[in-house]
Amino acid sequence: MRGNNYLIINKLKDLGLEISFEERTDFIGFKVKPLVIVYPQGEDDVINIVRLAREFRISIVPWGAGTSLTGAVSCDGCILLDMRRMNKILEINTIDWYVRVQPGVVLDDLNKELSKYGFFFPPDPASHYMCTVGIIATDAGGMRALKYGTVKDWVLALRVVLPTGEVIKVGEPLKKNRTGYDLVHLFVGSEGTLGIITEAWLRIIPLPKRKVQTLIVYLDDMETLAKFVYEVRRRGIMPELMEYMDPYAINAVNQAFNSGLKVADGGLVIIMIEEDLIDELLNIRINGLNIVTINEEGARRIYELRSRAGEAIKAVYGSFYSEDITVPISRLAEAIIRLKELGDKYRKPMPILAHIGDGNMHPHILYKPGEEELAQRMYYEVARIAIELGGTISGEHGIGLQKRELLYEQYLVRNNIKTLEVMKNIKRLFDPNDIMNPNKYIY
Amino acid sequence: MRGNNYLIINKLKDLGLEISFEERTDFIGFKVKPLVIVYPQGEDDVINIVRLAREFRISIVPWGAGTSLTGAVSCDGCILLDMRRMNKILEINTIDWYVRVQPGVVLDDLNKELSKYGFFFPPDPASHYMCTVGIIATDAGGMRALKYGTVKDWVLALRVVLPTGEVIKVGEPLKKNRTGYDLVHLFVGSEGTLGIITEAWLRIIPLPKRKVQTLIVYLDDMETLAKFVYEVRRRGIMPELMEYMDPYAINAVNQAFNSGLKVADGGLVIIMIEEDLIDELLNIRINGLNIVTINEEGARRIYELRSRAGEAIKAVYGSFYSEDITVPISRLAEAIIRLKELGDKYRKPMPILAHIGDGNMHPHILYKPGEEELAQRMYYEVARIAIELGGTISGEHGIGLQKRELLYEQYLVRNNIKTLEVMKNIKRLFDPNDIMNPNKYIY
């Protein structure tokens, strides 16, 4: 095997590819120990690397910015494909409303460029300032997902290098296109297990023209939070954004960024809503609710603070696993009580950030070195709350390494193992040698 | 084989299934000559029928309301699954914003029921008054697709009987759910080739609260139409609806429904737009444009007339094939010129209806008995215009029987035959005996 490794590295060198040798750690702390890191400059490089991997049956893992929250880019002995050299914006089309990009483009760079034309790409994971367009592979969400959906709603077409080294283009840069099976959405969220995305056509839209008002809702307790969100849904109110930070998270933000946010016992909800819809929201009367409207400067600041809350939690509390459950809004109250009980049981703070309008919650499971196993146990228990309440173990972060067993559990509890079998068959169909990000996701 | 047929029919009877024997014609005129028609009452019936079909290697074709515009439900000697007995609305959830339905529910019945709760299911194919929820299988679009997308954007989860007779549930009734490959979108638009949908969880939203103004834009000529749509896009204006009828279509509507619409040489565009966005639209200055705002009663009437324009064309001009090309908005002007040249070449009227805001056009190829071949040739030529202009042969009607070869052509021209191969492999994976709506779609 060692001999093969030398051979692989030499062949990569012969192909004129830029390579390096180093270990990496992803955002959450998962170890990435590649045999070699390769930096493809274009699709042809990717094809050559995949062919080589196929020949030597060595696994390939693509890396964008390492912002995975599930260990999806961890590996041991793989070829790590660092996609950041493929970072060109190839075309901005302001009539057909799409942008054609390479996967290594940083999301904020894309939106900065688009804003010059009066356009934007709505998905905004909290890591927007560092993550790349490669987030297609996880179907990332973000704060604006409440209004705009997740990445899957914005991908029109893809070029993909298959595990055979062949290239396909799926989809067309057209909003309406009904020519055969929807393979675009098979690749979106497939976490590098079916192929390597080398180009993407993303739908873009004009920057919003309507005035949006930002509100902060302070909550006396967690029960009030559940009642409030329920009421927003019951009344059919559709904000742009509805983000939750619990008191632990607010504390972290206050400490890390000296932001001086009020720490209400039930935390706070940030709401952005188009001005003409605001009255309906202000009509909600629940005890323990304190709704404050804020100005534009304050709105920008609170959006920024919410974006960087994960960073703040890391700085203040140390390492964490970020859970990603979604529960039906109708079960939100129960979910919150169960999460609180769990925190009490382990006597650990569990900062919660949530895209609360969609029932998507990120309890942060803190751990110190050596506590990984305990943390993993808590992580499982959180996920099981979602499963029991008819929710799901992942709303937007995906499965990766960390949720493989949980994925199985969810399908088992739902009496739906056959669906997993179908997924495995699809994986086998695309990647019979199991070289694409193996041992993760569906396995 | 004849002996087998008796056996199949007797076995269906033994299962206590309601059956009948008749030939049918779909909306477009394709013949449906089943061996037997079966009317399943629930999922168990579907399972039994699929198992029988598998045992005897006989094909199964599901039928909702026969509104396919591509011969997708035509067959000769199949078991026709008439799904209209499975027409229950099983659950309306106004907190989690979904509805759970059987596939035989008529779309207008669904929306009538939802409206009692202040909700709706946005996709509105022109056949909304007769088509069933089974339109999931074509990923139907409609007039509101400009704002709301097509059916694919509204399906959360499905129960599907696979060709093996096994049942899977794909997706969850949650807006955010990232647990494995997106199989929901593999089934949406798969035209009955991968399995039979027995239950669907559809996303619903509150009825719009903002006031919408309807405008009719009369156009002096077709070039003005292209300029106008281009300008709407360039300015980043987002109407709710933007529908086109050409002079032939207007004539048909006037004759069939005595509607007295003005017949401008370039036809007319119906626009619905939220009131606060209207000024931007009225600011567009192009020669040959006459924009008229109409009242609510007029708005309802013109929406109804546009919905039934296909029916009117059939009544006035006789049989037709409905094309369904989509072209990039940036190529719309060229497309319109090419279509006009084609009509002139064949010296036939070719009424055009179009969801023009998305570049999705339905030229209607008229034919009299005996002219089917000529019509099919024109149909191909229309589709080829779309292919050449970087568009697609189908925006929302799908492939069925009629566009099999065109599908191949499009992928060939785009240098993308490998993608078709992948699709074929998926079909084979799900349906190795090729019993589900065979010889159509990808074949």
C-alpha cells in the first residue's frame, strides 16, 4: 500500500498538479488526514484526479472552506480535493437571472459582485463570509431560508465529474425545464458521495425593493417563545427572517463582540418583515413578550451578530457539536421543554441558535478535550427528541460522519428502511468502487 | 398471452377490485387501449395490482384526469390504474403548513377546501378544474409559476409503491429536511416510470394578503412583446403572473366564450402585480405598447379566459398538439421571429399561449384527421427552435410519448448523452422489468 501511495503522489506530480501535505481540522474539530492535498485549477484536473483515484481505489473528499458541521470532509488517507483555486465567476446574466460559477467562489464574494448589478443569491448560511459555493453539496440553508428556501431552491444546473471520470451536465439555466429525471436535486445535498461538482448555474434575483423592518422580540421564558412562533404561523404571517438566540448564545455574543444585548430569560427573536405586514405581527398579544423595532443600523448589526454567534460560542465556551434538528412548529413547545430537561440532566449550558420560523434548531453541545464521547451522547439525545416529535435530525447541515447512525435510526423509527436501501442502491449505481467520500452519509 | 390476460383479469376480480373495460382518449387525442382499467381504493389495492403486473410482466399506467399533453398516459394492453377513487384530503395542517392528500384529489377541490382555512396550493395548470394531484408526476406548472414555481417546489413528501410492490416514504412534511438523497424530486416529474404515488404531503401557504392589480398590455406587434418582456426582466420587476395570448388565441377565446377581447396584432399580455410594484411597470416606455389597468371583476374574468384558452382553441380550431418550449428571455425575440416564420412556411395558424415571464411558450400545432404526421413534423421544428436557442423542449408538460426522440436530440445537441445514460440506469435500477409506463420518457 505504501508503494501505491508513492505512485499516486508521483502520478499527481506528473500531471503537473499543485499538491501539498498537511493535516487539517474542520470548523467543528474533525480531523482531516489526507494522503495528499490536490488543488485542481479546472475540470480537466478534476477528471484526471478522479481517474487516478479510481485506478488506485483511493477515496476522494472535496474541501471548500471546511465549514462542514457534521464531519462531512473528514478523512484518513484520502486525496483531498481543495477546490479553492476554482473560484471564478464565469458569467452573470441579468436578463435570464442566473450566475455561472466554479465551486470555489466564496459566497460573500459572489454576492458582492452580484450587488453591482442589483442582484443577489439568497441562501445565507452563517458562514457566508468564508464558505464556498460548494455548499451545494450540503444544501445549506441560513437565516433567509424562511423566505427564500435553502440552496436546493436556487440551483438550476450543474457540471459533475462522476466517479468514472466522465462528466455530465444536469439541468439547464432555465427556471422551467422538464426534460427527464431531476438529477440536479440528486446531487444537491449529496455531500460529495456521487461526484464532484465543477460548475454550477445558480438562480439569482433582483435585490429586494420593499422596505423591510427589523424587530427584536425579547421573551420572558422559553414557553413564550413556543407560543409566539405558533401564533405567527397560525395567523399566516410570513416574515423574511425569524432567528432565535437563547440566553447562553446572547451571553456569548455579548462577551465576544461586546454587543450589550439584553439577556431576557427566554432569549430573543430577530424578525425582519416587510413594512406593510408589520401590524399583524404587532397585534399578537402574549404575556412575556416585548417587541422592539430597531433602526437600519441596528438591523445590520443584529444580523451580523446573529451570523457570527457560532463563532462567539466557540470563542467563549470552547469546542462544540452543532445540532441541526427540525421539529414541526406544532410540536415546538414540547421540543423546547425536552431540550431544557436535557440540559438540566447533563448540567451543561447548551446554547441554542435557531431558524425558529421553520422549526430548525441548533443546540450547541459543548465539550472539552476528552469529553467527545459524552458530547456525542448528548448529541444523539437531542436528535432523538426530533425523531420522536415527528421532526428530522437534519434541517440543513446534512449527515456527514456524525449522523450516519442517527440517519439509520430516523428511518428505522419511521418504518422506512426500504427508502434507505434505495438510497444505497443509488450510491452503488453511481460509485460502485465507493471512492467518493466513503463511509459517510448513507453507508 | 391471451390466456394470461384472462388470468390477470380473473386475479384482479379475485382481489375484489373494481374493474372496467373501455378505450379512452386523453385531452390531446392520444389513444388509451388498456387490457383492463382498475380503480384502486387505497394503497393496498395499488400494491396488489403492482405485484400482479410484476408477476405477469404487464405494464401499468396511472391515470388521473387524462390531461397529459404529451401522450404520457397512452397505452396499448396495459393495466390502467384509474386513481380517481383515491381522492381523499387526509389532513390539513394550518400550523405546519402542509396538506396530506391522495393522488386522485382534483386540484380545484383541494384549493376550495384549503380556502376555508385561508390557505392555498399555488401551482395552477390551466386544467386546474379537472386535473388531479397526480400532476406531481409531470411537475405541472401553470400561470402562477412565475412567482411560485412549479409543483416540484411544493412537494414535501410522498408515499410511493415501487415496481417491486414495496412501499417507500420519501421526504418529510417539513420545509427543511436534509436526511439523505433527495428522492422526492426524483419522483416528481418522473411521469409514472419509477413508481405509483399513493399519498403526498404538499406545502401550502396562506392566501396572499397584498392587493394585486391586474393589467392588460396590448401589443402592436410580436417584436414589441419581446422588447417588453426583456425590459421587465432587465429592470428586475417581479410580477405574480405574466401570461401571453397571441391574436389566434384571442380570436378563439372571443368565439368560444363571446368575450369581446380586443385583438391587437401582437396579442396581449395579462399581468398581475402587487400594487406597490406597479409604478415600475408603468414606467416602461416602448412604442406599440398599450397598458390598461382593469378592475377585480375584469381580473377574475381574464384569468378564467386565459385558463380556458386551450379549451377554446380546441373548440374553434379543432385538434392540436400543445408545444411546451422554454427559451432564455434573452433569446425571446429570436424565438418569436422563428415561430412566425414556421407558421408562414406551413401556412397554418399556430395559436400561441405562453407563460411569457419565464420564456415558456405553448404554440398550438393544429391538425385535422390524417394530418397527424405533418403536425408531428411542425411540432419537432418548434422544439428544435428551442434547442438551437439554448432553451428546452419542455418547460412543464414533460416528455411522455411525444417527446422521446426530441429529448434525445436535445441531449445530443448539448453534447450530454451521458446524462441520458445515467437516467436510463436509474430507470433500470427502480424498474428492471420495465413495467411502469414503459416506452416513454427516457427509453
